[in-house]
Amino acid sequence: MRVFERLDQYRHWTAEERLILDQVRRVAAEIIAPAAAGHDKESSFPWDNIRALNQLGLNTIFIPEAYGGAPMRYRLYLACVQIISEACAATGIIYATNFHGMKPLIDFGTHEQKFRLLPIIANGGLGALAITEPEAGSDATGMKTRFREDGDQIVIDGGKLFITNGDVADLMLVFGKWDGIADPKGAISALILERGTPGFQVLRLEDKMGHRGSSTAAIAFESCRVPRANLLGEPGEGLRILFGALNKSRPSVAAHALGIAHAAFTDMTTYMNDRRQSGQRIIDFQGNQFSVADMATDLAMTEQWLDYVAGMIEAGETDVGQEASMLKLRASDLAMRIAIECVQMHGGYGYCTDHRAERLMRDAKITQIWEGTNQVHRQLIGRSFAAR
Ligand SMILES: Cc1cc2nc3c(=O)[nH]c(=O)nc-3n(C[C@H](O)[C@H](O)[C@H](O)COP(=O)(O)OP(=O)(O)OC[C@H]3O[C@@H](n4cnc5c(N)ncnc54)[C@H](O)[C@@H]3O)c2cc1C
């Protein structure tokens, strides 16, 4: 296990960053992890966890100072996501979704928009990102939600599906098509919807396999009126904003998946050292050692790739689509693989709820589906090598 501790040492965190990470680890161990099984069982939203994270100021580390934030490096944000997700994947995705929804506002919004809206998040509000629709999943360009200009307002009609934080968000970044632009891709636009807007409706919350403490909402917009001042960029700039946003949210969901992978790896190896059969520990069987070796190696390599992609983004590189896809693909496949092996190494006990192995396996599955399914990522990566 020292290999992962050494990897962290070579990240060269500053003293301030180490202090923050120590605080996050403490809250994860003392508050978040002990409550995870209960939130999973009851499907209850982990408000206590969110309050504890906000008390540490984690809701401000991606917000510029001018708008109420206390910004830190992107790599530090990713490390926080990983630590939180290792303790409770549901809390991890609620926290990360704040970033996914609000980062495009930070990157593409005007000073006026950021000045007006970002303090809501800095003061503890939650964000959401609404792209998916019943008939527009992997192909987001098929979305049907309409934005119609009416004086100094935009009228939204349509609906979204599977929206994380959709019922609890104070600010929601919504993608839709601008009325009057014929090109289906060129019409995609983005705006911020504020909590309490008349015509916004939560239709239902999904009953899910995993991440049961996080809420996943089907929502509807019925003549929802939003100030035109909430439009990000110009009409038709949505796709550019979406691609820019995905480059930063994909490393974030990869960090979340790596949190699950680490939790599963730790539980698995701890149990393998403890459990004895045929007179020896199950980690002493060579076949099992080969399996652990492969998983540990892939985990260490994927962590390094996360650092590499984070470094590119911190350096201001914007063309990181392939690297981010590779990271999301590998981290999520690994989370699923290690979670399955964790159950397997626990034998029959792994199939029962006394251990968290079965929860980790349920939590891991969605990481291969959201933020672009892994088939889509394989396609994007493979296609990039095709000669034009
Ligand atoms: C718990 C949860 C939380 C979510 N949170 C959010 C959120 O906060 N905001 C948001 O906007 N969305 C969210 N989503 C939606 C998620 O991103 C989509 O479910 C995902 O993009 C897949 O879309 P789909 O479900 O419509 O599947 P489909 O696109 O219908 O795909 C079905 C199958 O077909 C395959 N497929 C589709 N196209 C291709 C292709 N070109 N090549 C090969 N195979 C293909 C897919 O890989 C998949 O296996 C969430 C979903 C869940 C379940």
C-alpha cells in the first residue's frame, strides 16, 4: 500500500494544500464514511455531509475570489472529489456536480453574471447541470428543450432527465435550442436557471441501483421565464460551452471513480489479509496475488494519468478531449473491475450488506455510463487516430 502514499508525496502539495487535504480526510473519516451506508439504505440526501464540506470551504475552492471564492489548484479540487467519493460516492457526486454546473459560468459568464450568481454557491448553494433528455442521451444534440426570446426574457419549454441535484439545486446550467436557429447543433445555447422560477417542476426522483443518497431528478420547464441576462455567451454558443465544460468535468468524474476504486482496493486487500482458508490467508494464494498486482498497477498508472491531465488543464491547455476521454474511460472501468473483484474476494460475505463491497459495486456501475458512456469514449479515442 505504500506505493499510493508515495505517489501522493510526489504531488508536491503546498503546506496550505496539505492542511486542506488533512481536513477533508478528517471530515471524510469522521462524518461522511460512517453515514454512507445509512444514506444508501434510506435513499436520504446527505445534507450533514454537504454542510460539513461547506464548513471547510470546499464549495469555494473553484470560485474566483472576486465572487466570494477562495480558489485553489484544479488538482486540489480533484483530490477533494477523490477523498470524498472514497468515503461516500453519493456525496462525492453531489459535491462534484456543483463544480460541473458552475465551472462553465466561471469560464464563459460575464462579470455581471458571475458577480450576481456565484455568491449563491459560495454561500452554500448547490449547482446542477442539465443536458440529458428522454430522447437525447449519448447524442445530446438531439435535445428538444426550447429557448424562446421574449423581450428581455427567455422562455424555456421542455424537460430534462437524470439530473443530479435537479431537485435541490439553487442554480442550474440548462442547455436547450434557440428558437429561430435552424441548424440543430448551431441552435444549442446555455443559460442559468435560478431556484424558484415559476414553471419549473420536479416530476420524480429516480430509484437507482447505486448512489442512492444522491438525487437524480426528471424535471420539466413549462413556460419558465429567465432573464436574458442569464444567457451564457451568445445564442448558439452552447455546444462550444458544453465541450469546454466536459473537458473539465470528465477528469472530475474520473477522480470520483478513482475514489470508489481506492475504497474497493483497500477493503479487498484488508479482507484478503484477514481471511484464512486451507490454512493460509487468501492473499497468500498466488492466483489472488496476480489479480491484486494487476489492479494495483492499473490504479497507480491511472492516478498518474489523472495528474498528467490535471497538469495540462492547469497550464491552460484547452485541447484535452482525447486525454480526458482516456482518463474517464480507464478510471471508470477500473472502478467497476476492482469493485467486482472486491466482492469476489469477500466470497459470500461480499454479496451481503454487512460489508460495503456490494455498495461499492453498485456505486461503480454508473461511472461507466455518465459523462459519456464508455462506448462513446472508446469511439472518440479510436476515431482520433483515423487518418483524414
Ligand atoms: C445516476 C445518473 C446521474 C446522471 N446525472 C446527469 C446530470 O447531472 N446531468 C445530465 O445532463 N445527465 C446526467 N445523467 C445522464 C447520463 O449522462 C446519460 O444517462 C448518459 O449520457 C447516457 O445516455 P442515455 O442514458 O440516454 O443512454 P443512450 O445514449 O440511449 O445509450 C444506450 C446505450 O447505447 C450505447 N450507445 C449510444 N450511442 C452510441 C454510439 N454512438 N456508439 C456506441 N454505443 C452507443 C450507449 O453506450 C449505451 O450503452 C445521469 C444519469 C444517471 C443514471
